[in-house]
Amino acid sequence: MVETQRARRGHEFLPASLARTIPKLYATENIPLDDKIVHAHYFGGPYDAYITELAEDGVEAFGYTKLTSYPDGEWGYIDLSELEEHKGGLVIIERDCYWKPERFADAMARLYQRDGRA
């Protein structure tokens, strides 16, 4: 994937070392959604994407996306090249460089507790 926003973002969008740790598409399809491991988190403005699976080419991913709060999000396929290229004015999509893999349900519970919504 060509990184168009690397200079603005200041970090690699999908490092090869991270891509190697994410299960391939469909590898976790028998795991309940709450138990899927979120391997990467991308964010920008009100947008968040939590990645649980990744295609061989590193462009298509599967995960959970939301624009506001947890109940408003949805699971589905995510085009990472579109996210990387996003040029929404001052807001770009960044990778959470401090993200540690964790169960989806645990990640949401932690985020809600932090935001005072629990």
C-alpha cells in the first residue's frame, strides 16, 4: 500500500511487523464477535476502526467501525487504503501506536469506562 499521508501522520500506517500478527481474513469467523482479538486501532475525529482480521495483501481488513458510540458501530470489511488516503481537512486517520491486542468486549468496556459512559 502506498502511504499518501505518512508525513502528516508521522508514523507507518500498517507496519509489516503488525500485519504479520493479524489473523488472515476468515481465520476467526467461528469466534464470537465479543471474543475476537482487536490487533489494531485506527482513529481520526469521530471515526474509529478496530481491526481483527487482515487480507494477505494488507489492504482489506475485517473489524468494527464506529462514528460515535459502541452501540452505533458495525462489523464489516474495511478498505485500509481508503482509510490511509483520507484527507478530511485537518483530520487524518492515524494508527494507535500504543494499542495492545485485546478482546473486543474488553476493549469496549475499557473505552466506555474511560469516557465515563459505563
